[in-house]
Amino acid sequence: MIRLAFGALMALLWVALTGSVTPHNLVFGAVLAAVALAITRQPGDGAAYRPRPLKLLRLALLFLTELAKSSVAVAMTVLSPRMNVRPGIFAFPLTVDRDFEIMLLANLITLTPGTLSVDVSADRRTLYIHALDCADPQALRRGISEGFERRILEALR
């Protein structure tokens, strides 16, 4: 039942992101969601998850808020006459330890303009992130930890 709810949510997100509300696009989104869920499914995976719908909604709202804020920040940076940025890669120590949670965090970071998940360490304890402006990596770590990572843990455990 939970997988069906995730699949439906993913299909609706596909329709929203593509901006095409047609039956064909909805079916295509459902197929993509089914494939994504099948690929990320591992034996025993999901048994320990207790998704909380309201907490998942809070995570989605946080993502939309961060998406809007970072889109404006990147646009302002690109349009400014002087691009005072210090791009760089920093290591983010992971609190999340399950594959699905790491994948979700990495994707939320990558989908947020100005940041890109580059790699996960072999021991799955560190996520390497490229930031358009890496002048204060500690503030970036704190923002991810107190934002996306905390909300993922609240929503799935």
C-alpha cells in the first residue's frame, strides 16, 4: 500500500514537473515511478520504514521552498555584473544510513540549483557535494543537516 502511495505521488510529481496534464503523461509518469521504485527496492528494504504522510508533505514543502530560494539566489548571482562566487566541493558527513535515504538526500541536493551531489564514499558515511558558492562550507553542511536530512529522518523513521 505504501509503495502504491509513493508511486502515485511520484506520478503526480512527474505531471507537475512536466507541466503536461494529459492521460498519456500521467500513465508515463506512473510507469517511470514503477521502474524507479523497482530499481531502488532491495530485499528487506521498506520493512523498517514507517512513512509519515504529514512529515513527507513537510519535506516536499521544504524542498519547494529551497528550490525557490536557491533559484532566485543563482539567478541573482548569474545576472550580477561581478560574480563573486567560490565554487568548490565539500564533504558532508551523513546521518542517514540507508540506501533509500542517501539516494533521496543526494537527489534533493542535486535538484536544488547551485548544488550537485558528486559522490558517496565507499563506506556510505560521506556525501561529496559541489556548491556554486562554497565560501562557507560549514554553513552549507549545517543547512543540509538541519533541513533536508532532518526532514528525511522525521518522514521515514
